Amino acid sequence: MPSTLTLTLDLHVHTNYSHDGRDSVEKLLENAIAQQLDGIVICDHDTMEGSHAAQEYVAKHNLNLIIIPGIEVTTAKGHLLVLGLENGIAKGLSIEETLRIAKKEAKSSTVVIIAPHPFHPFRHSIGNVCLQPGIDAIETFNSRYFTGVANKIAGMKAARNNITAVAGSDAHSAECVGLATVAVETEATQKTQVDAILRAIKEGKVKIKKRKRTPIWVYFSQLMR
């Protein structure tokens, strides 16, 4: 049997390519390495420029960090994280159309769809739509919260409906990268590492590893911006 690797990842990180992101790609990657993460998913709002810039930076500087391409798409019903695409998806489309395009654009690679912060109020959340077919995982722990009630609701929904539960820091600044992480089990012999990670998440071979809240003063200052 092939040997396996367990990788620690932050599945939800924003750079300053997002309209509300604060820090540069370089600063975010530096902190990800300092936090001893194996990889991160850059999912800026409605753009993949930050994701591409991170991939280029890691390759240029030969950094030991996996960059999984991603985007946080603003659908007509709320936000979706799409992992594994190389090109973005237009905002404002229905969830069904967004899912259809994601699968079409994926071609031979694996694409993972995650419902981020699905029950957080005032955050373009999709609510119970997160239970529909085509959504691979629910973000049951998002670091940006005040009370944690929305995370608990997401956790209960995922458990009752047998949907994979994941976590993400939703970092909008470098100091928040790695506040929430998952452990993903992949085969060490896989040739395409990113695709192997995405397939493992899709198959549910993922566990939430770290749950830490964004400091209230950081979250509040970001909301004010």
C-alpha cells in the first residue's frame, strides 16, 4: 500500500487582491511558513490574481509551501469557495450556474466546492442552500465570529446531513493566517500534489485540527474598514 502524508492547511485566506484584504501575498506567505503550515488556499473575493501571484512567488523563491488555487465567488445567493480552478468565475450568477461552470472549467483536475460561513449573518452567507448536491464541504469553523453560534449551526447541519466539515481562518491580514486549520491525509506517491489534496477533501479525508478565533479588535477594525 502507498504511504500517506498528513498535511496541515488553512483553506480560507485573503490577500490584498481582495477588496477587503489588508496584506500582501509576500507577507501572508511569510506568516504561513512561520506558522509551520504545509499549505494554504488563497481565495480572494471574485478574483484569482492573488492566487496566481502566490503560486508565482512560491515558485520564484523556492518556498516549501503548497498553494492551492481558489476563489471566493459572490453568487446571487451568497458566497462559495471554489478550490482547484485556474480561472475565475463571474460573480452574480446563480449557485447552480456557478457549480456548473466550476465543473466545466475543472476539465481533468479536481475541483472542491465549500460553503464558507454559511450561517453567519450579514456576510453573504448561503444558509441551508449549503446542503444542496454539488457542494462538497461546509465550513463549520470560521475564525471571524463574535458568538460562535453560526459555527455551531453549521456543524450540526454538516453532521446531520453527512457532509464533510472543514475550517478556515478567513484571514484578511497576515497575523490571522493559520488560526483555523485542517489536517488532510493524502497519498505520498501522488504525482500532482494539489490534485491529491483536493481529491482527499472531496472524499472526506480531512479533519479540523485548529480552532482559534480572530481577535475581536482585529475583526472589529476590519469591519470598520
